[in-house]
Amino acid sequence: MALFWLTRILRKTTNHSQLVLSLLLQFSTQSYSLSTPKLFSFTSAFHQTFSKQSRLSHFTSHFSTLQSFPTRILTDPFAFSPPSTHARDPREQILLDSIKRVAHFDSETQAMASLDEAGVEADVNLVYSVIWALREEWRLAFLAFKLGERQGSLDEKVSELMVWVLGNCKKFNIAWCLIRDMYKSSFSTRRAMLVMIDRYAAANDPCEAIRTFSIMEKFRITPDEEAFLFLLNALCQHGNVEEAEEFMLVNKKVFPLAANSFNIILNGWCNIFVDVFESKRVWREMSNYCITPNATSYAHMISCFSKVGNLFDSLRLYDEMKKRGWVPDLEVYNSLIFVLTRENCFKEALKMLDKMKATGLQPDSATYNSMILPLCDEGKLEDARNVLATMIGENLSLSTGTYHAFLKCAGFEETLEILDRMRIAGLGPSKDTFLLILHKFFKLEQPENALRVWVEMKKYEIDADSTHYTVLVEGLASCGLLIKARKFYVEMRSNGHLDDPRLKKLVKERVQGNKHERQLQVSKVKRNKPVGLWKGSAMERKKSRKQSRKRKNEGSDSKF
């Protein structure tokens, strides 16, 4: 397909990209390897209904503490799920141990020979499970993939997962070779290509994501509208909204502009960046291109206005969409309930909740979280507890956002209890949970509690990453605990985390500044140090004796 827009987009590509493309086209036979908040009793809010809630708890793997309610995005066509844990293959652990044992062999040949000697016959499901278990260590995962290849235990699903793992680790060269081998094996490469588009976008390389879309035809895949919209969404979800908008406009002759494509751009500005100025501009562009906003368009704009606390425009668009015949859905009502609660209109938020129920919509966990989060932020804990009780009374499962909201207001003991509740409910706690708690205690100038939480984090088997160390070191330094700050900075470096120049400079300047300050204080004391009482008395007596002798001498002279 001749697309003139490639000349504009592909100017930014590198020699590396051209090399990869040439390799793809060769098809050789070789395989490549604040102010202090009021504290509250979290127990009183949970104990009465805990047994009911524990039966309703569920597992979730993705959440954001920055969003008050879910936003609209396209369905992920390659959402890889972990293997079922109900009937775990006993061979899985044997194979995992064998792979880890050969990980440091000098060559792949030796490693594969050792795996063959282990005598584990791997089927497709076992290979998939092992790759998933090793998804954070691409080299080990790739050994499992090669073992499956040797034993004829590969299919499209396993290959796609391996491409995803390599893309996560930015090993795109190897991933492209796998896609080429999939093509030669008559596997469908469409899903694998979409994985590459998403992983390039996640790696902040929009040009390569666009190039991948452009070469889909080389693998006999039509870059249709579905793939086009997926590319736009992948770019926006990973922060490349400007590139997505430019690509959409440049290709308007191939893929005519429509509400669906504009809505993806709107979602980027409204829910990823929460940029009201850019959202309004795109809204006007839709009008300029004679594109009529639909219900999704209004939902994105209302979401954006609600997140920045613009109550007037949120309600204005709500009325406008109803006048144009669009029926507000649950997400629209959640946005309105959030902004009403945030802007101190809690009674009106409850009325909006009743209005939503009157339309036949039933509130979900996000609906009540839209009230709980702003109430906790404002310290209105009694109202937040009442909403929580209603939420549990309606048999709705608590989410991670619910626990995080109350964590912002909890003291140390209540924090420990909430963490335990999260563990029982299967909702963590996660690394983000402990980041939130560390930030809270340092903001309250309670470094001792932050250090106690640091110990608790290890009990929950959460490995501190560079972000945790940065928050801890900066917080300790700001509270004047310079020795402890430097200690954890050294620990961070010894654990293999990359050095942070800003953090290094902070610790160095704080220590030097502290020494310099002590030197100034010592010198000041020396300059202003008063003469000792004994020394002063001796000088005075000496002066007095001289004067006395002088008077005696003068007296004796007068007598003679």
C-alpha cells in the first residue's frame, strides 16, 4: 500500500531500523537465538462487614493511584494472562530450576545440552507457563522458548508471549527474528506485530511503532482500520499523543477522520495528560472537520473537566449531551459524582447518585470510590466511612484505590491494619502502596514511622526499587537525618540500583553543608567566647595591685 505519509514520519528513523528491516526481508533459514490529617479507626469501618467482604474480594493486577475512576480505552487484543494455578504442572518447577542452573553457561549450545539431559518433556502449556514465570528475565525465558522449539512445542500463543517478553526488555532485534520465523512456519503474525507496535510505543519510540504498522504488508497482513486505531491508542496510552494526532491527520485520505479516531486523541489529552487546553483544541478540531461528537467524546471531556475540578463545564456538557440525545453512562455519572464531592457538594453528589439509579444504572466500586477519594483528601472521614459502609452493604468489592484513599489518612497502627486487609483481600499491598505511605509520613515529618514502614515492606516481600530509595533518602535528608540518609543511599548503590546524580548531589551537599555549618558555629563561639571568671579576676587583681603600689609610692614621696 502506497502511503505518502511515510516520507514524513520515517525521517526520524535510525540506521538500526533500516538494518532490522533488511533482515526481515532476507528470510534466511538461520534461527537467532500537608497539614496533619485527623486519624481514624479503620477497624470500626471494616469489622462489622469483613466476613461478607472477604467472600467478595477478587484479584486485580492493574490499577493507578492517580486516577479516581476508570477511563475508556480500546480493548487490549493481546492481554496476556498468567497460567491457571488450579492445576500447576509439577514439571514446571523442575524445568525452572534447570534453566536457572544453566543460565551462566558460556554458550547456548552447552545450556541446551544440559537442559536436554534433564529429561523434561515440555508441551505447549508447560513452555508457556515457564516463559510467563521468567518474563522478567528475558535470557532465561528465551532458553525455555528454544527448548520448546527443539521439542516441537511451540504455537502462536507461545511465540506471541515470547515477543512480548523481548519487547518489554527492549530486545527488538531478537523479537523481529522470532516474527520472521513465525511467518516462515505459517503462523499468523498479526497479533505479534501489534505487540511490537505497543512495545515500541511503551519504549518511547513512536517512529518504530509507526514503521511496524507500515511493514505489516510484508507479512501479508493488511494494515486495516482496526490496526490503525490500535496504533493510535498505543501511542496515546504511552504518552505520544502529539505523534498520534499528527499520524491521524496525515493519513486522513487513507483512513478518513471519524469520531472513533478523534476519541482516541481526546482520551490521550483528557485522561492521560489531563490537559484541558489541548482537549478543548481537539474538540474544536472535530467541529472544524465536521465530526459530530458522540457519547464517548462527551464522556472524555466531562472526565477531564471533573479531574481538574471544573464543576461548571462538567455539568454544562452533561446537559448538552442529553439535549443531543446521548444517554450518559456509568462513567459519566462517576465523573460528575467525583467533581461534586471534590467541590464540597457532597449532598448534590448523593442526589446525582440517586438520579443515576433512577435511570437503571447500578453503582459500582468506582462510583463509591469517586466519593471516598475526595472525602479522604479533604479529611471528611465520617462521610467517607459512611460511603464505605454503603459500598460494603451493597456487596461491592473494595478496590486498591479504596484502600489507598484511607491509607492517606491513617496513623501508623491503622496503616498496618489496612495493609493486612489488603493482603487478605488479595489486593496487594504493592510497591505503589508503600510509595504512598512513605510520601505520607515524610510529608507529616514523621521519619520514624517511615522507617518502620520500610521494615514492614520487607515483611510483605516487596523489593525496594530505585524509586523507593529515592523517596526514603530525600525524606530522611529533608528531616535532618543525614547519617541515615547516606546509609540508605549506600545501600541503594550496593543493591545494584543505578546511581541518581540528583540524589548523590543532595546527599553530598547536605553532608558538606552540615560540616560547614558546624565549623561556622565553632568559630563563632570562639570569637564570642567570654573571658573566664578566674582569668578576669586575676587580671583585675593584678591591675589593682599595680595601682595600690603606685599610690603607696606617691604617698611615701609626699612624706619625704
